[in-house]
Amino acid sequence: MDTSQSATKEYESKYPSSHVAEDQVRFTKDEAGLDYIEIENRHATAKLALQGAHLMHWHPKHTAQPVLWMSEQSRFEPGRSIRGGIPLCWPWFGAHPTDSSLCMHGFARVTPFSVIDIGQMYNGNTRVILQMKQTENSQRQLSYPYTLTMTIEIGATLSIKLSTTNRATQPFFMGEAFHTYFNVSDVEKVSVSGLDNTEYADKLLDYWRGTQEGDLTFNQEFDRVYVSTKTAVKIHDPAFNRDIVINKKGSSTTVVWTPWQKKAHQMADMAKDDSWRKMLCVETANAMENLVMINPGYTHILAVEYSVESV
Ligand code: TA6
């Protein structure tokens, strides 16, 4: 029995109630001990790391290119973030507001999640429900009682929901993001629409505030936090003959980032070639003045849906 068969058997013994669609789902484990779920249904293929409920790969069958980008230099080690796919930023975005010793973008992306349910939907999509485990590291960084649940539905479109339930007796504030790396033909040849007239903080200009005029195009490092915006955005990629449409709910911030060459080549988990051109981050978030307050007993849901339109 190979590792994926034994991983599947282990899963079925642990989660007997889940209706694992045999031919759609494989459970694998790599030599570093990270667990993965590989999915193929009639609409798409996908791969998910249980650490950080991290969707690494999504390729709907109606488009020639995968929709998510993954660095060839990414490391896959317990406790280390993966460079590409959809890193989960939670319970803060960017640097911790008061303690700079804590990791960028929060600890959820390096924390293991357990699979609560997995199965085939009536429309042929595969839905995976995961819950973040409480670890010594997570409890050290956030002592509040909470439940963090991720629901991912994989098909011709990709739907992701991150539910935070406050199980404490007092409200708490948090930041969050789906820090999504999109696979593009060349970042210098794409544009992003949907943020016209939107205020932003420019991280490269010490958070200087400006207002976006028209579509975004890229010819240098770009790192802007667009605030108080609930609009859908589109990545227009004529060379890949497609638009990637990003619809969101429960999010008031959209972050757009390309490191460009110099910054990319300074990053240990980015190749020292021009692969940085093949990625663009458009992140569905709540950050800066858009932090979320959750009252005791309440649940906040950050939701996004990605679809691909041929052009
Ligand atoms: O969302 C953009 C950003 O905040 C950039 O400033 C850059 O730091 C990027 O995230 C990557 O962060 P990471 O911690 O994953 O290296």
C-alpha cells in the first residue's frame, strides 16, 4: 500500500462519517510530514495542504492555465509558510499591531487544520470543510477561545469561506486575508479593474494615501492596500485569453502586490529568474481601518469566489 493509500485508509478510519468520493480524492503526506488532499472532479483539479488550510493548486478544466501560482522555490515544512496558492492571513494582516516579534500575517497559515468533512456536491463540485487546531504556538499568540473554520468548494469556480466564531465573553478585533497568488502570463501585460476611485494606502510610500484612477497596471514593485471597498475586481490577462473574476463578501479591503524583480530576488523562496513576472497577488482582506470586531458568540465570514472568463 503506497503512502497515499495508507493516508486515505487513515482518513477513512478517523472520519468515518465523511462521504469521501473515492475517485475524486487522494490523501498524501510528504517526507517533511505535511499532509495534503489532492482532488480531481469533472470540473477541476486542486491540491490542498492541511497546514494553513492552504489551497496550493486549482486548475478548472475550461481554462488552459492553472489559476493559482506556486513558487518553484517554495519550502514545504511544518511551521513554515508556503510561497504561492492561497496563504491564510489570520488573526492579523501584515505585522502584528503591537508585537513585532510575532510572524507576519498571523499564525493560521503555519498551523495544522483537521478535516471535518469532505464530499461531492450535487453539481459535481468537491467541498472540503476544515477546522484549525489549537496548538501551543497558536494559544501563545491568541488566548481568546474561538473556532476557525475553512470551507472550500472546488469546481469550475472556486468558493472559499473563512468563519471566525468568538467563543469568549468579550468582543475581539481581528484582521484577515486570503493572500492569493494568481498565475498570470506576465504581470507587465495584465491590468486590474474594479478599484477606480478607491482610496488606498501605499506600503512603498510609508502608507501614503491616494485615490485610484482607472485600472491598475504594473511596471515596478507595487504594494497597495485599498480600503473600504466591497467591489468585485477582475484581472484582465489578454495573453492567457482570460479574465479572472474575484467576487467577495465580508471583506472591506483589497490588497494588490507584485514584488517585481529586486524584491523577488531577495526572497529565499522565490527563484532568481523572471518567474516573479508570472504572479500577481490580489488579496481579499480586512485590514487597517477595516479590522473586524466580533461580539461574543457571533461569527464573521470572509468569503470569496474566483471564476475564469474566456476573452
Ligand atoms: O500583501 C502584500 C504583503 O504584505 C507584502 O508587503 C509582502 O510582505 C507580502 O505580503 C508577502 O508577505 P510574506 O510574509 O508572505 O512574505
